[in-house]
Amino acid sequence: MSQTVELLSWNVNGIRAAHRKGFLDWLAQAGPDILCVQETKARPEQLAEKLLHPDGYSTHWHWAEKKGYSGVAVFTRIEPRRVETSMGAERFDSEGRFIRLDFDEFILFNVYFPNGTKDEERLQYKLDFYDEFLELIEEARIENKRLVFCGDVNTAHREIDLARPKQNEKTSGFLPIERAWIDKVIDRGYVDSFRRLNPDEVRYSWWDLKSRARDRNVGWRIDYVFAGPEMIDDVSAAFILTDVMGSDHCPVGIRFARRS
């Protein structure tokens, strides 16, 4: 294992669909040390053995109670000391959106944050989830100050992060109250790694499938890797892999130095 870790995060929009489109070939070729995936949309009995246990990786899953819905997983070459899938609240845990892995040198959270576009009730659920998660990572930071969280946050932070900000000011995913939560995260010291290392770059990580928005690059940057303030200086690269197909999202990632 090198002293540099490559961490990728990808909303695959269905792990079985991604598998049919060559997910395991891509994983073998890309070879990240850790891959966090969101929106797996599957239960273990629905998955092929080689997807549950791919060569070179251990896997850790959090399944939603509802079939074909939500779900997160982590594929890792580095063995964690501890794995936790509960946020401590059944209303959140039942949707399979959260997994925490404690490694020797850092803590990793892989999260599929809720979408708030359906109605006001669902938007409130998203905001409640946001608040609960921020409390959790603040508590974890006391245990180990080297902390990373990644996933589909389902909110674009600033105008640079989506192609049509003015048209979406009243759309969930770019509402002031949602963007204010990201402000709060940053105020607590957590760093949007891509924006820190690429301050003026216009790149997106999600495109609407129905309107073929990817062909026109009318997208949103809603997938993030945040690093805690005690870890950000170890991050040497942050990137968005827009050429990777197979989902309406593309992978995002960082490379960072390990500390013994």
C-alpha cells in the first residue's frame, strides 16, 4: 500500500445497472484504494457474488429496508477497525443512507443525503437529516480529528456549481436554506476539497437523464468530498471524473497522504 490514498465517491444510480454497464471492469482499471458508492438500490440476495466480494476489496454495505431504494456501500483495500451503519434514528437508518468506517489514521463517512424535490415534508426530512449528520461528525471529530465525508449531498453550494442558477433558485437542490447548511458545514471548518483545490473550475457531477443534459453539459455539482480542517493539508488532489459513464452522476475523488 502506498502512502497516498485515492478515495473515489460515486452515485451509481443502481449497482445492478452499473454492474451490467461494466462497473467491475471500471473498478479493476481505476483501482482506487477506497470507493464509496451511493444509491445502490439493491438487497444482498439480488447481487452477484463477484459484486459482493470483488477481487482485491472488502465491501461494507448499508441496505435500505425498501427494495430497489437508496443504499450505500464502500469497497476498500484498507481494512477498517470499525464499521457503523446507524445514525441513531430509525427514520434515517431505515433508508440505508449512512455508513461510517474507522481506519487507524482517519474516519470516513459515506452518505447518500436525501432529495427534497418531492414535497415540503420530504424537504424537511432532508433538512433534519442534514442537522443530525452534522452533529454526528462533530462528535466523531472529538474521537479522531482526521475526518472525511463524501457522497451525494443533493445540493449545489454556489452559482458556479450549477449551469442554470437563476432558473433554479426556487428548486430543491439550490434553495437558500439548503445552501445555508453547506455554509454551516464550512463554518465549522470542513473543507469542500474540490473547490479548495480548483477555486474557479466549472465542473459538474450530475446531469438530468430525461433531458439529455449531459450531452449539453447542463449539470450540477452535488457530489462532494469534504475534509476536516485537521486533514485538508494532506489532500494533494481533488477531481471530478466526467468521462466515466454508467450513471447520471460521475465519480468525484481526492488523493491524500496517510499518516502513521
